[in-house]
Amino acid sequence: NAGVTQTPKFQVLKTGQSMTLQCAQDMNHEYMSWYRQDPGMGLRLIHYSVGAGITDQGEVPNGYNVSRSTTEDFPLRLLSAAPSQTSVYFCASSYVGPKWETQYFGPGTRLLVL
Amino acid sequence: ILNVEQSPQSLHVQEGDSTNFTCSFPSSNFYALHWYRWETAKSPEALFVMTLNGDEKKKGRISATLNTKEGYSYLYIKGSQPEDSATYLCAFGSGANNLFFGTGTRLTVIP
């Protein structure tokens, strides 16, 4: 199993550009989520999904869109990047969600918005 | 937004010493308390998830306890080794699908 994979590893964007961060898992996990990591702050939940076709907002959803068309993939879209979105982004997954299970994290995507 | 606090922020110990860290969280609307180990340039790795007051979990030399009534969890490392050097994160589960992370305790074990 590859586990949770994320692409790209690193990206530089200009303000106003759009991009999609990819996340995929091969463990048949229903629950997937996106976090951002900023200096001096804990990981903060952006969006999550409890299964294909179902998504919901986390703690810091503004400026990000998600969709879940398959169990395996959970892409995160930045429609118009802002410098405040410079961060490290982690995707995570589990079978039934954090109420019962620890999360499996991907390797992260480092994003710099100029 | 829920406040999850970890202390100390950082800690240096000698190889062989035992150590412990604290995670404080709101005592209401509790679902789960997670602990993760995060090495530099890697992704967080799961240690424990605890859901019941009084839970105790153990994995090798690492163990954790949970007090949901007073809102704290302790992580213990017995006989620290250099490979234990990492940041240890706790996360509070409130509601079925939300996790709120602390900022972590950075442990350095000096050989």
C-alpha cells in the first residue's frame, strides 16, 4: 500500500492564481481531511469528507474548495491564492473518522504564495 | 475554535531519563484525545487515541493517560532514547469529525 499520497511536494504561486492540491489514499478509507500547518500554530482543519459525495467545513475553510467524487481522492482547490495561504498542507484519512481512530497523514505539500 | 494547550513547548533530556508532557483540553463535549509523534521533515504518525475517562494506553516505552473530567492527558516516555527526539502532538476530538491540535511539545534527547 502507498498509504496517503500528496502532490505536488512543493509549489510556488503568484497572488490570484489557482491550483489544486492532490490527495489520494489506497486504504479504502471513508474519512479524508485537509489540514494546514503554520508556524506557532497547531494543525488546523480546513475541510473534511465522510465519504464520496459528502464534504463539510472545518475550522478554517475560507478560500478553499473541496469535492469527493471517489473514495480514493480528495483534492483541495485554491481558487484565487493569497499570501495568507502560504503554509504546509497535510491530507489525512481513516476508516470512520477521528471520533474513534487516529489519522494517517500524507507527506505534506509546501505552498508559497508570492 | 477550541483551545488545546501542550506543555512544555520544548524539552531537553539526557538519554535514559524518563519524561512526561501535558495536554490540556476543554472538559465539555469530549469525543476523543489523540497523540501523534512528528519527526522533522516527515508527517505525523499515530501513537494513541483514547475515548474513555481513565483510559491508559501503552506502546513500548511510551504510555498515555486520560482525564476527561478535568480535561488533561499525560504522555510518558520511559528511558528516553535519541530516536525519541520529535515533536509530540495531541489533538482533541469535539464532535464526530473535528480534531483540534495543540502546538506540540518538542523533545530532544541528548546522547
